[in-house]
Amino acid sequence: MFPSLPHPLVRRSANGRKTLYLGWHAVGIVGWPVTEAQALLDELFAFATQQKYLYTHKWRQGDMIIWDNRCTMHSATSFERYRYKRDCRRTTNNEYGPERSAIEGAGPPPAARRPADE
């Protein structure tokens, strides 16, 4: 349903700190053999999901959580998405100009690009 688009593994947050950009979308690394890319992604996921980096919220009625989607991996539960109801609303604060969808800004898929385009 979603097109495969390249994304950087490291991004800078609004305050300039480097952050890992990981999630379900990370399925490979451009230019890397599949097994090596998966090994590095597995290592990065293991690092990023260490207990010392996890936050688990104990929900109470009326609670609201806000996070920076550019540098936070998030899940409502341990992937029990059909057991619990979520009400997710997105707002975007972009200090760098007009918003564009990822698909709009991606250009043609890598296979369609000519070497001169890269």
C-alpha cells in the first residue's frame, strides 16, 4: 500500500541533535547486500530499544502524549493494535518552509532514475 522510499538512517532533530530514524519502514539500506543491511538494522533496533531508552505511559482518562515523530519510535502497545483503541491526531510544525508529502518530495523511484540524475 505504501511505496518504498529511501530515508536517511540518521537525521537531525529540531535542536540539531543526531537521531536514528528507525521504524517499520526500515527494510534495507541502499547499496548494501540484504543480509548485511538487515544485520545493521537489527543492531540499531536492539540499541534503540534498550530498557534505558523506553518510556511506558500508564494511561489515565484525559491524558495526551506529544512526541517528535522525526526522532521517536512509538507503539501504543506491543503491537496489539486491534485490542486497544487509539485516537491519534497529527499536527505539523515545520520551521523549514511549506509541507510536502514524502511521496511528492521523493521524485521518481530509484529504478526510474538515470545515473545523470543522481
